[in-house]
Amino acid sequence: MKWRLSYVVLILVMLVVGYMVDPMLFPGGEKQVQQTKEEDSFFEIDIRKNEPQRVVQNTPEPEPEPVVEDGQEDEEEKDPESAEITQINRVLGEDRGRRPVHEEDVKGVIRPNEWRKPKALERKLTSRLRSRIGTPNRDRILAFIRDPENRLQIAQWELLHRADLDALSELMKDKETADSLAKLLNNLPWISSFVYDGEMEKPEIALAMVQQFRKVDKDMDHDRLMDKVKVKPGVKRRIAAAVAVEFTRNGWYGSGTPLTKEQIKYYKDTGIPLPDITPDSGKKKAPVKDNFRLARERYLFFAQSWDEGLLNTSFGNLPDWLMHFPCGWRGNNPFGTASSMRWQRDNCSAPARAYLDMCSQVPYLPLNKYGDDIFSNYYYQPFDVLYPGLFAKETRDIGAVCGGLSHFGASSACSNGVPAFTMGEPGHCAYAVYVDDEWHPTNTISEKRQPHYLTWGLHQWSALQMMTDMYKDGQRTRDAQMICSLANLLAKNKNPINALKLYEMAVTMQPLYNPVWGMYLDTAAKYLSKRPSKYLGVNDFICSAVAPKHPEMCARYLTETIYPTLLTTLKTGKQKMVAFKSYFGNLNENEKAEWDMEKMLSMQFDSLGKAVPVKLDYFRMIADSVRRRPAFGPALSWAVRRAYQDNRSTGERVRGMVDSLLDDLPKDDPNYNDTQVLLKASVIRAAEEMTALSLENPRGNNRDKEYYLDIANKYSKDYLNPEENNMPDFTPPPGKLISPGGLVMLDMYAPKQDSIVTHAAALTPQGGAIISEKGKHRKVTVELPKRANIGGIVIVPTGPDCTAYREWFVETSMDGKNWKLLANLPESSENPCIVLTVERDCPQARYIRIDSGAEQLQGINFKAILVYDNKKGK
Amino acid sequence: MTTKKANKTSLLIALCAVFSAAAPLCPAQSEEPSAEQPPVAPEKADASKNPRRPETFQDALSAAGDDGVIAFCYGPDWNQRSVRMLKSFWNTENLEKATGQAILVAVPIYENPSPEQEEEANRISAGMPPVPFSVCPTVMMVDKNGTMYANLPGSDFLGDEKGATGIQNIAQKLAAHRKAVELMNKAATLQGVEKAKVLGEIGELPIEKPSGLVDMLKEADPKDTTGLIRRNEHSALQFLYKQMDTKDGFLKQDFHTTLKDLMVESMKIVNDTALRTEDRQAAYCLLIGQARREEGGSKRLKDMINANMKIDPNSFYGRAMPRLLALWSQERANESVDERRTRRNQEKEDEKKRRQHDREIKKTERNVNVE
């Protein structure tokens, strides 16, 4: 009996252990295995198995909730991104040897045959979605877009809505193409990324590209690295979407320039390897017309590099919208060829942060060894034959200027799967790299920058920043996009009022989603009576949602979409003032206004009419806003300038307003000192910049200049601090000190380091500080209070020695335009300051200028610039 | 007895069943790496056992002899290629054989290190010269004093992951380093011109030149009878900027340098056989460029290109000359500066028109039907 009991226990133990080890050995185990695998891997959704649509109770929400998929709530609450991960590749069941899913079995999935008739399909989807939406209200819509089937069909409808259906029909004529693409188009994560993560234009062409990618890469659906690196699934499919969308919207699908027969013969004769023509040209001759060669090369570059584990591991986990940056890197540029990118991948791979300095690998050389300058066609020509298809390597070896340096840096990052792009700055080219969830500009000289990556048709840095913030808010953004698509559907089907409701819902859910604003306001303008209260409400909403973090984009919304209608509906100046206050009231104190706000200010001001009291009210509002947000100081300088333009008496009154503002800052404010410095710095900087402007245009308004000189000198006096400055002892040059009371002008301000208010003090023996951004040819100009015979100049650097001034030189000028060299600064000096003495023929000058030269990136960093007038030395 | 036998048999059967049920786990565990397992160097644990493979750079430097230290930089959390190369290239006997008595140390460069990893990386790399641009994989070779004499980054120097090219390059650099040490020792026993000649040999080795080489040459051969000071001091770039009419590195708007101006100084360089071939050819390139700018595809230009090629047809510049001949022989001759400027402006206009035309074609292409 005892043994029998033991048997039973043992068998039970055996059964339990055996079941735990391999449930397949037991009846019903297969199902259990499937469930277990589904729980911890990326399983297929069978929509039929989903719970019936859950209706959300009518509970008022202060803010719209991000919508989650059925059955995924817990997971997504923990990590919104994992929601995307767990969105299943329902069609590509071949992965990991699973049973392929038959699309016809899945409710809501469109069969390939249906895709072959896109017009009929669009009608079908339209009627299906319309019937399900019914009369839209907030809760109903939120519940509606929770259903994966609905989400899939919304994305599919949006794609058809934007496509040229005749062209799509042509594309889908081929059965193989239709079968193949239908798999992707029925895949919710893929299609929603294709349609919404980026700016899909001409989807029929992008899909034709994707089909080509599938032809050359039969293995597109399988990630070889999946077992080795933990990443989101379907990396290669995501690459295909990103490449197709970017290359289509940029029009990079030309065949490129084929090699001539002579060129090919030359390469063969000299034994130099042929540049890449097509990756698949080994077996058959490249077709004469190959529209997608560039895109195909790019796809294969990333797909193969990823498969072989040659990209930065983080690439696989990039959100889809960020993947567009490396995948869409300059397709029409020699830096963007597959061979050049391959070289950079293999020779410039570094941790993401290191790409911020990667441009320094390239020597800054305006002339090549043949004496041809970088702007001629001859700079690289003699060397091209030595670097076939390897432009990045050629650039590194031969040299470049800012453009080449920045392209090299950004291209290095993109070639290794790290997002980056180049951008234009005034007279310069810089680039930015995405590191630690932020864009970091580098090789930069100015904050006025224009990314070469187009965002919503704009080259604005602020647009790119806003798009970044928008996509970071992933789930909410995707929901807003889906709702916007539904609104498009209703608008297209003559249901504008309901469409308007949905547009409104989309903008309130994600106000940073730029394109929907245009659609919303267009529809509103067509179908709503022009009720001022409605537009004022929209104005207030935009200002509160966008202005705090994206003031420039908010100003753009207002001036381009809101004001044209709003300002015609508002009759009185007072009403308009209410609207304008909304913008200024929502500005964030810490956000610096490094953009041209004058367009908006002028538009607001010009709409106010001729009544002087209203105008003065407006200026008062500007002054009041700037008092609370000193970072917006430039508005103050605009106000004074504009007031003087209007008429003299208004100008005087506004000047008085600014003076009293500066004098009467609230002293009980804990930030009183900082505010005072910031505000005065803004005014003084504006003064200096205006003076510089008037130098360029002597016929300009000299009253401005005098006013600003006055204000700069007045407020700078508060910041003379000789004790802290530790001015060194030196023997001054002969003559009388003339510089105090002069005005400093920098070509590139460094507001973070330079308090600006001490500029005037730097022209006195007490000393102050003048600091500029680093760069080549950094210049500081001093306008002397009056014309002088320059007998000597004393320059006191901030640092402990004077050894960094090789290549620096000093110039003089009578008019601030024509400059004459006075002296080069010594290469090194043991003295703590530089004393230049003009021994004879002292030049007459009103301006002196110190230039850092072209050799190194340096910044102005002086305690003092003292100028001496030696009348005897004429 | 029977019961006991039966009990034993049952026990055996039960155990067999348990083991057979457990069997499918075993190969899965051993063959398939866990998806969450971070890519780390499996050889790391054994490294400390080998005296030639200490854990930190400081330890390596303390143990280093004349062959110095060779460091391999890899990116554990971001660069799979370099991690794979730890096994296929770095921790191989072939590398050990090829590197003589050099001490080998693997240095991790993290992208997003945890505090522990950061501490570990700092400990391992302490005292090491900075890796240029943090490129991985990189092999950095330093002498026993810790001064870098060779840096081999990326596939241009290390080849594929198997590392045959890398090993070859490392062996070559190490041989050059040994030769440099030997020559330096020899130079210490010599004086005057003889010493200069030996020092000159060091300057020709394919590794970083020792600092102060030119000063040592100046001391040994102040009159430069060997030409070695000129050889080691000459900079083609400085020569170029000195000769051309530039401001801040850019050609002046109204630059006036002529072929005649350049001829004397450049030909001096070209004919100075003490200088390196590459420098002589670079000086010729300046003349060729100026000839093209002034004379277009003149006979003189063609002669210059041919003459430059003859100096060394296989050098960097020499290899480009046939192509240059084909390209530039079509250039226009005898243009004055003004004419050239006018023509360039015209070319710019043409280029503008061509781009406009291309844009239009592109637009048409965008509307092309999908095939």
C-alpha cells in the first residue's frame, strides 16, 4: 500500500514536470502552448476573437485619454511604445515557423482581389466606416478607434484617399504584386506607420517601391537579428516603409546618372573597381529605365546592414518616425550613395554622442592641391577617379568647408542608423544628431537655423522640434491622426458638420499635429458662420496649447490660419487686443525668442486701425508682456522702432514706457536681478544690432541709433564692476583714452555666456565682459564716441594668457564699411594683456574691429578693449 | 523481493520518463541564446589568466616591453561587429603570434553605460590616449611610454571580421615600430650626417613620426646636407597657401597669382629629389591647376600632366593623371582672367538652367506612371 502510494505520487510528479517541460506531449497542450507563446511573443490578432466593442461610459475628462487596443490596456499603460510592439503582424505568420494566417479568414482584412480594384474598395470602406460611426460623438469615436479592425480600415481608407487610384489600380493589376502588397496593407502596425509616421505623398509610387524591395529581398519579413538583439519586430519592413515614403516625397526616384561606356572601359582598364551600379546587377543587365534604383539601393543598404549586425544596435528600436531620418538621408546627394554610406558605416561607427564631433575628421580646406577653390567644379574633380562612389572618404581625404564637414558628420550618423540631418545657418551649414531623446545641433554658429529635413513643408527648426514633441506623445498622436482621417472621410462625403466635430476632436487631442489645423480651419471657414466667439475660442486654444513651448509655430498658426479670418470678424480694437493678449499671456518665460517675431507683431499692430489710444494700449501690452517674460525682449525693441515710424509723439511715449519699464521692475520679485539683467541685455543687444544695421544702411533711421546708443550707455553704467574683474596692470599707449561711451557690436552673440549689460564697461578701465559664440572670423566692432587718431589699443583677454591669438587682426574704419588693417595680434605673449601702440601715422577712425581669423573656431572673450586717441601721432 | 524489484523497475521507468520529458529543453538552452542576454565578450573572464592579456591599460603599460601595448576598442552595448571581432580576431592565437611580445588589452567604449559599466570602462582605459572620434572597432598601438604610434580604425585598416587584414596591418606597424626603436638606439650612438641619415630612415617608416624628429635632424645636420630636414619639414598645404593669392584660406575675389609667379618656386620643389615624391607631385599639381586656369588644354598643360605622371605613375597623384589628361585637355586655352570670369559666370548660368531643366524633368518623372 505504501509503495502504491509512492507510485501515485511519483507518477503525479512526473506528469506535472513533464507538462511543465513540454505541454505538447499532453492532450490540449498545443492550445496551451499557443497561448503561452502569444503571451510572451508577438502573436497574430484574430479580430473575430476580440471581445465585442467596449463602450466607454460618459465620464467627463479634463483631457482626452490615449486610446488603447482591446485586451492590451495593462501593457500599454505601462509602456505606450510596447503597444506598438504588441500590435501584431497578423499576416506574416511565416515568421518563426508559425502557421500562416489566411487573410480571407480574418474579418476586416482586405483580400488581394479587392486591392486590385481600389476605387470600389474605397467606396466599400467608406460605406463600412460611415455606417459604423453613425452620428459621431466623443465617446463613440473614442470607443470606435479602440477596435484594431476599425483602426486598420481607417488607415487603409486614408491611404486610398491620398492615392491616385488609377495609378494604384495599374500597380495592382499584377497578381503577384497585389498578393504581396495586400499582406503589408492588411498589417495594422505597418500600414499605420506607412500612412502616419512621416509625410506620405503619392502612396501608389511608394507602394511600387516597396514591391521592388520585396522582389530584391525575399527575406524582408524575417529579421535575422531578432534572437540576438531585443528590438521591435519587422525592422526590415519598417525600413521599407521609411525609405519608400521619404524617397517618394523628395522625388528621389530618378534613375541617377548612368556611367558612359567610356567611363566603364576606363575603370576596367585601370583596374579600379566599378562604383555600385545596382546591387542586383550581377545576374542580369540593369534595365534602361530604372526609376527606383536609388531607393532600392538605400533599402538594401539598411536591410542588409541590419541583418549583418553592422548598424548601431539602437537602430532597431527607433520609433518609426525617427527611422525616417537615416533611411531618408539625402538620396540625391553623393554622400547618400550606398557605397559611400557603406564606407562610413564600416569606418565611422561610433557611439551616438560621438557623431556630434565626427565632422572634425574632415580638414577645413577652401583650396585643393591644384589651387581650385571649393566653390568651383574642379575641387573634387581631379580626385574623383581615385574614390569611385566613395564621396565621404574623398571628402575626408581632400577636405571641405562647412557644408562638406556637416554632411560628413550627419552622413556618418545616418550610415550607422543614428538619426541626423544637416541644416542651413546664415552663411554656414551645420547639422544635428538625435542623442538621448533630443536633437543636438552641432558645428553650429547661429540659433537661426533651417533644417534641410522638410517638416510639414517647412524648413523651420521650431517645426521640427514640434514634430518631435508630437511623435514623442505617440499614442495620443496616432489617435488624433486616426480621428483626423475619419474627419476627412466625412468631409469628403458631404458631411461637413460632423467632419468639423471630428477635426475639433483631433486638434484638441493633439494640438501639435500641424496638418489637421489647416483642414479644420478650412472646413470651419466654409461651413461655419463667422462667429467671433468661435474663432476667439480657437485662438485661445492654440495659444494655450502651442505657444508655451513652440512660440514660433504658434505665431505661424495665428498669422497664416487664424488671423486672416479672425481679424475680419472682430470689429473693435479692444476685441482684437483680447485675442492678442492670449498669445503673450501664454508664452513660456524660459523659451527664448530667437526667431523673427516682427511679422506677427506687425500684423497685429496693423489690424488695430488708426486710433492712437488703442495703439498705445498695444504697446503697453507688449511692454507688460516683456516685463514678465524678459526673454521676449526683442519685441520691446520692435515696439520702439515701430512707434517712431508711426509718428514722433507716439515714439516718445513708447520710449518713455520702455524707460519706466526698465526703471520700475518689481523689486519684490525674487528673480528681480536676473530679470533686470535679461531685460536690459535685450534692450542693449537690440541697440547694438540696430547700430550694426544702420552701418549697413546709412540712410536708415539715425534716430533709432541715437536712442539705442543712449539706452545702451545708460544701463551699462549699472554694471561697472572693477573689483571683480581683476584688471591687470599695464603701461597704456600714449594718448587719451577715447573708448568709454562707445558701443560694442558682435557678429554672433552668445546670450548664455554673455550678459551683454557689461559691454559698455568693457570699454572703460574698470573692465566688463564681451563674449561671442565660437566660430571662424568672429568679430567685435567698437564704435567710438567720436572720431580719433588711433594711437594704441589695449586688449585684455579673459583667460590667464595671451597665447591664442595667432591669425587675429585689428582693423580700423571711418564709416564702419571700409576697413583697413591696423595690426596683427601677436602669436603669443607672456603679458596678461595685449598692448598695441601705433608709433607714427596714427590712422583716423570712428570704428575699430577685432577679427579672430579663419584658422580656428574661436570666440571673442575679452575683459576690455581700450582705445587711445593720440592727436600728436597724426 | 518481487515487490522490491517491481519498485525499482517502476522507479527507473519513472525517472526515464522524467528525463525524456525534460530532454527537449537541453538543446534549446545550449543552442539558442536568450533574446534578453546583452552582447558581452565571452572571453572576458579568461583574459586575466593570460599574462599578455591584462585587464586594464595601466596593467598592460606596466608589463609592456619594447613591443608596447596594443589596445582593441569595442562597443559592447551598441556595436555588434566589434563584439564579434573579439572572438574572431582579437582573442585568437594568430593575433598573439603576429604581435610578438606586445601586451594586448581590450577596451570597451559604451554608448549608454550603467554606472558600474562606466566605472569599469574608466578603470580599463585609464591612462590611454583618447580614441580618435571613439570609432569602433579600432586598434590603437602605443609604445612602452604610452605614446600612440599607430591607430587602425574601421574596415579600411582591420578588414573584415575575421581580421586577416587587421593582423597583417598590425604586424606591419609593429615591425615598423621595432625598426624605429632599433634605429633610434643606433642614432644615439652616432653623430652628424650619419646620425641624420639614421633619423631620416625613421621618418620613412609607416607609423607616426616621433615628436621632435625635425629638431633632432637639425641638431645632427644643421646645414641640411642630406636634405632630410627639408623632406620632413615640407608641407604641401602650407606651400600651396603661401603661393596662392588667398585671404583666410579662400582665393581673393581679384586673385592675381599667375603661372609665371608659381613656376619658379614650384619647380624648385618638383626638382628637389630630397623631398617626398608625393610632395613633389603636389607642387606640380599646383602648376597644372594654374595652367588649366590660364591656358586651358594647352600643350604645356598636357606636358605637365605627363611629366607629373612620370615622377611616379603609381602614387596617389600619379594614378589620377590619365583621367586628368582626358578631362582637362578639352579645357579652353589662353583665356584672360576677365574672359575666364565671364565664362565661369556663363557656366554658372548654364548650370542654373541645367538644374532648372533637371527639376522640370524630375517633376515629369514624379508624374510618371508606375510600372
